Amino acid sequence: MAGPIAIPPPPPGGPQSGQSSQKTSDVISTFRTAKLFQLGKPDTAVTSLDFDDSGEFVLAACDDDSLQLYNAKEGRHVKQLLSQKYGAHLARFTHHATSIIYASTKVDDGIRYLSTHDNAFLRYFKGHTAPVTSLALCPASDTFLSCSLDDTIRLWDLKSPSPQARLNLSTPHLAAYDPSATVIAIASSSTHTILLYDLRNYDKPPFATFDVRRYLSQHAINSVKPDWTRLEFSNDGKSLLLATNSSAGHFLLDAFEGTLRAHCVRSQPPLNLRAPPGVPGQLGQGDACFTADGRYIIGGSGGDRDAIVWDTQGQVEIETKQLKPMCGLPCKSRAAVVEWNPRYNMCVTADREVVFWVPDEHVGLKPP
């Protein structure tokens, strides 16, 4: 796996290159590991992943209080940034590839704005009184949302240390912007609802409330332990992914009506998954995400190895709404955290190592 990796050109709609674009549907089943990066210690684990807007850089937050920066196009590790005093989780690029935000895991519950160029703090965002559970950057501006175990959601601007707005809700542990940056979705696991707010009128009640309770088992409804791990809109704005640790799988919802399109079931019962917000255990950000074209969902198999792919246009069982994986992607390590490149046909998974995936035209289809 030495040397640069050849990343295929972006899917249609991405940045143009001299090569003809490859549709994700043409290559998704051929993704294979191209690079594997070991972390500093064998017991170090990655807790979050993020790509910058250009798709060139990948950022990994680790539970050893480090941030690891990689060049995705060249397939190399760029630098390590240490946050030993405050810890680091949910690290996100801003719209400038040399600056990031991340949540503290020690000392306080603040959010830190860091220059990766010289490892200097640019600003602190203080106000939360319990751990931050979600950070979502606005696609169209330098504002971002933070969710916390203190039952608040705060809207921030990178230029100001004070929040622009605050919402008080019950267990608002996950948040996401829609691609148009006009709607924010907030998931409340204790009430089993997803609330949609008009970003221009965030001080008013939500314009839609999706009750997910009707799609849950009685056991899940009665459980005092939340298992929701990630909330994400597809890039076409039509679908909403609610990733979970449940054996029932992930929820694929219609983003306009909140109706269940499919239960994306794993290929095996999930074991040793990262703890969802509000539950003690190893931190994570969910083990499933959309591909850039919005058609596929890539995620962990639920076991100690491999990733799997669901085709959202695939056949859904009528009675159970189950959508089974279309194929498996072989890997010797667990896909505990998953992120898709926004500009190129490439993805990254991580657990105790960071794995780069690209299409390999010489392989066949692996059954899920």
C-alpha cells in the first residue's frame, strides 16, 4: 500500500477534471482498501472523521487527545495536533481547510476553534454545561450548530464567542443542516422525534415533527438507553438518515414527510459498537453515512471487520420495510466510524486505524 493512491474523478456534479467522471453506481461494489494508517498506540481509537470541502484532506479525532490530519488525494499522513489539556472529539473542518472546530472532552465542555497551520487557538465557544454530542457546520456560511447533554442546542458564528441563538429541548443529541442550509433537523432520542426548524425562524416552533416511535420495537420504546448515533440529510435533500446501534438497523426516512422508506439492516447482529450520546462508553459519531450522490449508504457490518453498502433504490420488503445490504466491502478491521468524500469516489473508515477506500476495477462483487 505504499505510495500515492489513485483517487477516481468525482461523480457528476463534482469538480471537473480532465478525466471522464465515474458514477458512484458504477464503482460502489468495487471499493477496496488502498491505504491503512496505524495510530500512535494499539489501544488508541478514532472517535470522529471529517473531510474538508475540497475532499483533499481528512481529519480524525482520537481518544488519546490527538487530532490526525491526512491528505486524501496523496494518501499520506500530514501532521498530528495535540489537545492533551482539553481532549478532542467531533472534529470538523470549517470552510477553510486550515481551520477546524472540535468539542472538548476534558476540563470544560467548550468548543475550540483551531488553526491547523500553526496549532494556535483562534477562539473558544463557551456556554454548554455538559458534553457536546453533535457539531454541524452550515453548508452556506461560517455558522454551526452544537448539541449537548445539557439539553440545549446553540447556534454559533465563527466570528463571535457568544451563541447567536439557543434552543432548550429534551435530549437534543443530534443535529443536521439540509443541503440548502434553510432547514435544521434535531433528533431527540428520549421523545423519539425529529424536529425540523426553519433556520430563518429558529425562534419559532418547528414546522414539522417526525414521530419515529411508530417505527420502533416495543423494546426500543421502553429502553432508557438511547441508541441514535447520527443524523444526516442526503445531498439531494430528499432523504434523512437516522443511524442507530439497534439490531433493527438504521432508519431511512423521507425528508419531507418523515415516513419510513426502509430499515437498513446490518449483515450480522451489531456487537461492540461505539456508545451513542448520553451513554457511557467509547465515543463515536455513528457507523453509517450517505454517499455523495445520495443513493447509497455505507456503514459498518456490525462485526469486527468489513463494511457494507445499502442501495436506497433497492428492493425493500413490503411488510417489514427491511432493506438488506447490496454488497459487502472486505476489510480486516472494524468500520466503527465512516465518512464519505464529498468530492471524489473515496471513503474513509476507522477504529484503531484509519483506512482509505477507493474503487478497484479488478475485483468482483462480494456478498454482504
